Amino acid sequence: MIRSALGVAALLLLLGGCETPGPTYRDLDQMGRDYQRQSEASATPQNAEQATAADTCHASRFRALIGTPASAIDRSTLPPHTRIISPGMMVTQDFSPERLNIRVAPGGKVSAVQCF
């Protein structure tokens, strides 16, 4: 009887020490990659409206230009890769959320400041 009680106690000790294994390194790595992909997808603007709303090109600094003559813009104060887009001007359609675009209306005045 004592021998059987000791056997049960030993079995309980062994079973008590058994736990389900945690995630492996590979599992943790994949979870990290999935999380990073989701974060990047939700944080990266997908169009001009989102980029301008997120102010990725710092367009808010140049909103005061709206309504001023394009000829009065001091280009040395603009960030690199800024485009001043005149009516009828051909521009590339590639999307770059960090690029500042200043649109000029037919009358020669700035009509919009956007990121795209």
C-alpha cells in the first residue's frame, strides 16, 4: 500500500511538472513579421488624400502659400523633390507620400498643397 502511494505521488509530481511547450523561436519570429507587416500596411498612406491627411510631406507648413502667386514662391524654402505643378503640365503618376506637390490654378495662384 505504501509502495503504491509512493508510486502515485511520484506520478503526480511528474505530471505536475509537464506543461505545454511555449511558442518556438520560429513561431515568435513569424508572429513578429506578421505584426510588422500589419503595422506598416496600416501606417503607410496608400493615396494622396491619406498622405496629405497624415502630413507625410509636411504640407501643413506650406498651406499659407494657397492663394499666393506661384511666381512669388521662394523655391529655396521648399523641401527637395517638391513639384510645382502648373495647369496642363505633365507629371509622373508614381505615388511618393513624402513628395510635396504645389498645384497652381490657371490664374497663376497656388490652389492646393498636397502630398503625393
